[in-house]
Amino acid sequence: MNVTLTLGPLISLIAGILILLIPRLLNYIVAIYLIVIGVIGLFGAGGMHLR
């Protein structure tokens, strides 16, 4: 059985959980998330998979 995780949804899940646990971190989490997604988009690592 293979489980394939892509980076974008995994980061989104972690960010969502952190926002639920610590709402005061919302601005920082959103900013970091946008930066990470932007860097991934620029370098074309969107097709990278973790196994």
C-alpha cells in the first residue's frame, strides 16, 4: 500500500491545525504559508511527492 502526500495540502493541514490551537498566530501562519507556497511555485517543486 502506497500513501502519496503532496507538499501543499500537508502544509495547509498543519497551518489549519495551528490556527485552531493558537488563534493569535494566524497572521504569522498565513504569512509563512504564503511564502512557502510562493517559493514552491517559483521553483517548480509542486510535483514533488513525499513517500
